[in-house]
Amino acid sequence: MCYAAICWARIPVLVFGATRFDAAAEGVEFSDAAIYEEMALAYGERGAFRKILQGESSYSLDAFNYWKRSEKIEY
């Protein structure tokens, strides 16, 4: 989610100090391997942690449609 926000914000450089493998090291054990495995599955196959459903309404795409019509500011 954070990486997606960085991409959507078009931030051109990402600097980090530790890898996902560093985070998963013994004694730290902050592994996100299960997240990577879960994200590789189709929506209908996910569910190791929680159920994922798409909630649709007549307003579902309003934010994207507003973005398409908006004047963009290049940073």
C-alpha cells in the first residue's frame, strides 16, 4: 500500500535502509512474505488473513473520474 501510494504520487526516487529480508531476519521476524504470497493470488483465492470483497456502488469510480477531468500540476 505504501509503495502504491509512492507510485501514484509519482515520487521519482525511493531510498530505503533495510530490505524485506532484513525485516524477516531471526530476532526481528517482521516478515511480509505472506503478503507477497497473498497478493500473487486472484481476489477469489485470497483469504489467509481476511476476506477481500469489491464493494461496488454508483459512486465507486468518482475519484478516478474526477482525477481524469482535473488539471494536473507537474512537480
